[in-house]
Amino acid sequence: MDKMISRFPSQLLEALEIGQNATINVHSKPIYKIYAAGLGGSGIGATFVSEFVRDECKVPYLVGKGYEIPKYVDENTLAIASSYSGNTEETLNAFGQMLKTGAKIVVISSGGKLIELAKENNLDYILLPDNWSSPRACLGYSLVQQLCILNKLGFISDEALTQVKKSSVTLQETQKAIDEKSQRIASFLLGKIPVIYTTDRMEAVAIRFRQQINENAKQLCWHHVVPEMNHNELVGWRSRYEDVAVLFLRNEDDYARNKVRMDINKEIVNNYTDSVIELYSVGGSTIERALYFVHLVDWTSVHLAKLKGVDPVEIKVIDYLKSELAKQ
């Protein structure tokens, strides 16, 4: 896993080349909304893209992470099916429903049944490299392909792709410093239940952090976002929690009122646990700051796994779940 994570900056560049060379045909009907289906390591890419494009894309970018697609997916929809393996049960089921809607469908996968079906139905698809053992380590491929699709169809400009390229360069130059910082964060988290707070503009990062702690470090974790958590979860801080470690993920360009909220939240939380730290992103754009955080938290989850003596690649419980489902 550490080798795969170290390749994240170069994966971004490779993903850009793949996406820019892909052929995506214009739909025969106008597109009024975008729907992306995917789960786990493939689904989180869509979550990031939905946040990245919200200030530019003039149609809704909606994400589904289940078996069924909503009724609003129709012939005026760009429907993206993303599954690194190409065999994700839920995504295949959602894809089958997409076929019946007349939507403009684009598939993102490294192979499997999903690519076979895309070819059978003469659909556009982007074929990813198939030599990565963990889909969660393929986030760069997933999110960059979706940005490339939106760019080719005219929903976003080239700027997002430029920012991805800048991120790759920055991450390569600062990888050693990021790795060292992540080791300190992992030591801070050892023996604690991580609680991650950030603003609504960076929830994808918090979700990624939680998922990587779950899968790589084999432990529970939770997250929430400001300002929503100020209307509910904040009231839950009423007793001492010595087994909880709180991380505030912050950005210099956070909305002004959210900056104030984060300061007050930190003050309140400090009354109930001694384990509180703030982490600030690095970069000149939302994409650059988010990808910096991704690399930082990915490394943190692997170092935490090492401190705990667990294998970050192993996912036996998910394999068991799939084997049991196959019996039904």
C-alpha cells in the first residue's frame, strides 16, 4: 500500500494522459444533469468531482452509491458508471438501469463485466490500467477521468485539469515532508478513535480520511462538516472523551463565517478531550488543496496501520461479505 500511495502524484499525470486521449462522443440530446454511480474507491472519486465542479458546472452533478438509480436519470442525463474492477455488483445493477433510460452513458473501469457491457452496447468507455491491487489506491484515475469527461463535453474548462497537473508536481516535490507529517499524525491517532471535522466544501476529504482509516488501519472513525454539525453533533460534546482524537481540516480560503465557527468549535471540543489538532491544506485552488489533503491522509492511514501492526491491504471481512452474498 505504501508503494501504491507513493505513486499517487504520477498516477494523476497518467490519468490526465488517459482521459485526454479518450474519445467521448456528444450526446444526441441536450444534457441537463449528470449522475455518477460508483462505490468505495471508485465512488469517492465522484464525490470529489461533485465538489470540484460546483462553481463552474451549470448542471447538477449528482452521485449515487447503491443498486438503484433515481427516476430523474433520463435521456437528458450524462450517466457515468465507475468501477475499477468492472465487477462491482451494485454498479453493474445501476448500469443495467441506466441502459433503459436513453441517457448518455460513459463507463470508467479497468476491465471486467462493465467494459464488456460497454462494448456490447457501443458505449463510450475509458479503460484504466489493471495492475493496481486495491481500488482505493486508484482515486486519481477515477476523479481525473470524470473531470476529463466533463471537459470534453463542455461542462468545465481546462482549468481543472491544469490544477490537477499542478497538484501532481507539488505532491512530488513535497512528498517527503508530507510523509514525515503523516507519521506524526498517525502517532497522534494511535489508540484513539479519530473524529474528523471540516467545512462542507471539503467533505470529500473527510470521507476519504474516514474510509482510509477504516480500510487501511482497520478501525472505526467518524466525520462531520461545518456548519451542519453546529446544528446537532456539537451538542453531543457534553462529557470527557479521552479515547477520542479530533482533527480539524482547514483551508485558508474557507468561508469567513465557517472560519469563525471552526475556531469556536475547537474551543468547545478542547473542553472535553486533550487530543485536538488542526491541519491546514496547501495549494492555490480547491483541487490542489483537496489533493494535498488526500495524499496526507492516505499516508497517515498507512503509518497508523504500521503502528498497529495490521496489513493495510487486507480486506478479509469484505471478501467474506461478497462470498456470502454470492451464495444467495
